Amino acid sequence: MKPLSLGVLGSGKGSNFVALAEAIRLGEVPAEIVLVASDRADAAILALARERKMAVYACRRGAFRTKLEPEIERDLAQALASAGVELVVLAGYMRVLKSSLLEKFPGRIINIHPSLLPSFPGLHAWEQALKARVEQTGCTVHWVNEQVDGGSVIRQVKVPVRTGDTPESLHARIQEAEHRLLPEVVRDLAEGRIPWPEDPRR
Ligand code: GAR
């Protein structure tokens, strides 16, 4: 079967992208990353993609921090479509998605989030978990819709909160779980073991 074509979007350090790229390189996930894109031209994720000789796309600089201007998001959606992306993977992408991306890739965008959704949506989910004094938190991969961290859950992994945890130590433990969960979900989507709302290959 032809590998699933992925577009990976991230705003930051790109450790989930690296985990996914490594799993693909090792033959564990039947997919190919055809474009790595970021809303920030200086994001580490783009440098990591260039090191791997992957195609990259940086959005033009916009006026807002939390969302992209419609025309900037439209160009991003077009770049992903032109690259032949079948599944968009949000891996630390810190903007709210608007209609261009959602309409171009209906039922074909997943996100990784560092909590057990619906608990602690939004920013700094691990700090929210510490403040709430929960005994466990975790990470979630979910389908993306127009609500922030609101689409249906695909799979979750629980992570314990330990006495003495700092925001950094808890986030690091959650990230270890993320780095296993994201490649697993992409593998199972590529192999048809997780149903798609809209499978491009059907
Ligand atoms: C990850 O923990 C991811 O779950 C989170 O940003 C981090 C990105 O790390 N995403 C969100 O909070 C989205 N709401 P990375 O750049 O090292 O992959």
C-alpha cells in the first residue's frame, strides 16, 4: 500500500515531529512526511525538517498571535494540498484553526494535546493539571474541529503526576508518552485500524 502522505504543522521545538519522523524512518509507520510547515519562520521544527532534507513551508508573518489571517491560512492550506497531503498532523501547532484548513482537509486533521481531554484544553495544560492537583493527567490525539482542543478523541495515554513535580518535570513525562502515542495513532490510521471520518483513499 502507498504510504500515507503527511503534512506536519508545528510552532515550536518539534520533538513530536522528530518522534514521528524517526518512527517512519525505522519502518514502524507506513507514512511519508511530504511537508513540514510552521506559522513561525524561526521555529526549531523547520530547522529539524531541513536537517532531514524535508520540504518546509513558513507562513508569512501576520498581525495576531493566536490565529492566522484568513489569507495566510488559505495559502498554508494550499501549500499542504499542493504537496499532496492526505493527513494533517498538528504537532505543537499553537494557533486556532480557521475555515481554510478545516474546509480543505475535512476529517483529515489530527492534533496532539498534553492532557486527558476534555480536561485542561488550551495553553500550558500540564500547569493546569498541577494547579488542579490531579493525581494523573496524560496526552490525547484527537480529530480537529473549529473548537479549541474540542474534536472527538482518537486515543489517550495516562501519565501520573508525582509528588514534587514541577511544570517542567511533568511536561517532560507527558512528552515521553506523546512521542509514543502520536506515531502509534498515525500508524493505525495509515493501516486502516482507526476509522477516518473522511478517508481520502476510499
Ligand atoms: C506538545 O506537548 C503538544 O502536546 C503541545 O505542545 C507541545 C509541543 O512540543 N500542544 C499543545 O499544547 C496544543 N494545544 P513539541 O514542539 O516538542 O512537539
